[in-house]
Amino acid sequence: MDHAAEAQRTDLMTITRHALNEQGRHPESRGDFTILLSHTVLGCKFVASAVNKAGLAKLIGLAGETNIQASKQLSTGHPYLCVLVSEENEEAIFVDAPLRGKYCVCFDPLDGSSNIDCGVSIGTIFGIYMIKHKDNATLEDVLQPGTDMIAAGYCMYGSSCTLVLSTGNGVNGFTLDPSLGEFILTHPNIKIPNKGKIYSVNEGNARNWDVPTANMVADVHRTLLYGGIFLYPADKKSPNGKLRVLYEVFPMSFLMEQAGGQSFTGKQRALDLVPAEVHQRSPIFLGSYDDVEEIKSLYASESSNA
């Protein structure tokens, strides 16, 4: 028996252990945020299990049902939540006052769910904010700029289940080990290359840049690891873009900047946006620092020639 290998296997950095280590950097912490993250991770495990059964179940309308169940599972953890914003709900959901915590979670429970029946990678995207006045929380407390976000991440369900997370101190990737039921640190301190060779865009729809054909999670994940740029520009049909600010643009921009990249809307840094409504949309360009700089230069040149 390789005792050294066995010893190494028992000294794994799980996502729970990682969260506790991060908590230790904040002596004033009471553990609420760590528990909220644990609830989110559990929700992702539930979705991963449901998605893995999709091919066997062959249920009509599976994508919609899985999306709803995912949304319900990811909405647990009420003692630590104040507000929930979901792609599945038209309005923000405020937890009853006596049960309110101090956090707002914005999430897309199943990005790319229309692809679930054909086995394409899909994912969950989430971002977490602190609510300043939980007892008197209003919609204004939800509509914060991305710079106020305290954590963001996504979970990709594909050939493996990968959860990428940032709590404002770099970006780390964890892979679900089915034999243990635990997310294990496999991609520590992710740094996106300054320049890449890959671009992700719905090029077949270049005339209108309208209906998406892929899902954001898989494209951004590849960009984060290998460099390059993910872009979803505005067009004449959708001058305000297509991707939602609170639970798509902001979390992915937060992760990209934490990994050393950039995000840009065509007018400004994406995280500086202040949304006016919960499902507001925006154009987005995010990825390697130098590649986004090129996009910014093109927009600046266009403006000066206008």
C-alpha cells in the first residue's frame, strides 16, 4: 500500500475547510456567511444529482422542472438570508422579518437549461451581497453595484461537477468527488492569462447578436482557465444587451477581476453598474486583461470617430 498517497488523500482541502480557513481571516466573523456558503454548496450538489439523472429520466419538460427544483433547493438557508433574487422569479423575494439574516443571494439556478436533454454542460451562477439594514430592507438594498458583492461563483455540471468560488480573496476551483460527496480543491488560486487565443461568442448570430445558442457558465469557465474573451454585445434589437446584471454579469465579472482579468459593458467597467431593476440586462465583454483592453480601445476609437 502506498501510505504516502493514502495520507495525502485524507489531507484534502474540501470547500468547507477552505471556507473555514477564509473565515479565520476575519476574527469578528460569527460563521453565518460560512454556513450560507455551505447551504449554497449543498444546493449545487442537489442540482448536480438531478442533472445527472436527466438522460435516464427522459421526462417531458425536464428542463423546466429541474430549473424549478434547483431554484427551490438553492433558496434554502433562510436564517442567513434577507433577500433572494432568482432568474425564475419576477420579483425579489424578501424573507419574513423575524427570520431575516443579513445576506442577499442573486442566482440563476440553471443557466443553459434548454440544453439539459442533450447532455451539454450547464451551470448555476450566484452572487452574494450584504444587506445593510435587514429589518427595513427594500428593493434599493438589492440594487447594489457589483463592487459591493462579497462573494460570487458558479457550479458547472458536465463531465465533472466543478464549483468555482471567490470570496474576494482570489479565485479557487473545486471538483465534486462522487465517492466522498465533497468538493475538493483542484484549481487553487486561478489566474487568467493576460492574453488568450479563444473567444466565445454567438458568431452565427452576428447580424443581430440576439438569441444565445450556448450557456455562459461553460464558456466563461474555459475563458477563465485558458484565457481569451467572452463577449455578448448589444445590438439594434437589444440595445441593453441580453445577459442579466445581478445574477450573470456581476458574478462572472467579479470572478474574472479576482482572477486578474477585466469586464466591460461597452461603456464602463461592468462592476460599476448600478442596476435599476432586478432583471436588468447589459452587454458584457469579459476575459483576459489585454484582450478586454483591445475591446475598450475599439470602443474608444468608435466614440472618437462618431
